[in-house]
Amino acid sequence: MNVENFVEKTDTSAENTIENMIVECIYKAVMEQRLAPKTKLSEASLCRAFDVGRMHVRRALLLLSSHGIIDLHSNKGAYIACPDKAQANEVFEARMLVEPPLVRQLAERTAPEALKLLADHIELENAARESQNRSELIRLSGEFHTKLAEAGQNSLIVKMMRELVTKTSLIVGLFGRPRSTSCPDDEHSNILKAIESGDADKVEKLVKEHLHHIRESLNMDIVSQPANDLEKILRGEP
């Protein structure tokens, strides 16, 4: 994962790099379903796994919490988040309200340079798909929707989409079937083609179907058990 697209860096110091590395590793483990919902992230275990001090770990946990990847509980510690069905439905309902009118507007008026950026991004998705990099593909798939918002040039919509996309990626990472990603193959390409052709009705319909397909790919009835050996998982050991 390109952590720059997941957290907003405030500086380029070595300390900040360490914290971003921790964030990236935990995020990737969640997306690859190696860390199950409700797994406790012991500060001591994280310090040993990453060979860093508690201050780095605590800052990384705060970053993860701010993006909804983990839950912080006073006097109990940090746990991988576990959204329920109601929360997942709220996320998709919100996206249904925001994205269809957004892409309709893009089909009616979008600058060529924005379309080129979207096309280039789809190529990155295809490369991640070819290499079977699930965590990267989930990230890129979500980022496509953020880039749609950026093409609309409304800063409030962009901020809202970033939050919704992050929550969706977490839900897909935790509850998607092992080979599923945020978005089915080719649907982004079809959305982009409809925008390029200026067909507002078609692209609005495609996005609604697209969001429905993502939701239907989830299985929130089966939740894997919390991980036992946190250090082993984060070190990538079998």
C-alpha cells in the first residue's frame, strides 16, 4: 500500500516514516485477512514485532484509529475494528446518495486531463490484479472512487468520499471472500467509458449496479477468530 494515500503525512521525518511503516503493515494484514476483527493489538507485542518504542506504536495506533481501522478503548487497549451489518449498510447507503449524482455531473462536464488520470489509475489496478496483490488492489479500487470525487472539484465531497472509501475498504478486507476486492473486474473501465461518452444516465446506472455488486460480495455472517500470535503475523511468518 502506498501509505501516502491512506494517511496524510504532516512531515517527512524519520519518526513519521516509522509510524507510517507500522500503519502500512497493520493495514495490509487486515486487507489480506491475516488480522481478524476484534484482534487485540497489544502495545508490547507491536513494539517487539517492529522493534520500536511505545511512542511510535501509540502514534501509529492513533493514525489507524482516526481512519476507522482500529478501535481504541480506554483502559482496554486497541482492537481491529469490527463493523456490523448496520454500519456496513449505512456506508453503502451514503455512497448511493453521493456517487450516482457525482458521476452524472462528470459525464456532463469533465476535463480531458481528469479522464487521463482516471485511465492511468485503472492501468495500476490492472497491474495489481495481474500480480494478484489483493491488498494493493483493494486500496487502488477504493482510490478510483476518491479520484472520481477529485475530478468533480468539490473539496467537501472529496473529504466525504475519502472517509466512505476507507470504511468500505475495511469492510471488504474483513468480510470479503478471499479473492474478492473492493470492485469487480472491468466495472471501473465501463464507468470511465460512460463518462467519456457523456452518457449521464448510463454512468449513473452503472455506478448504482457497481455499488450493489460490492455489497453483495460480502459475507458478514462469518467472522474469523481473532489472531493469537500477533507478532508472528506482523512479521509475515507462516
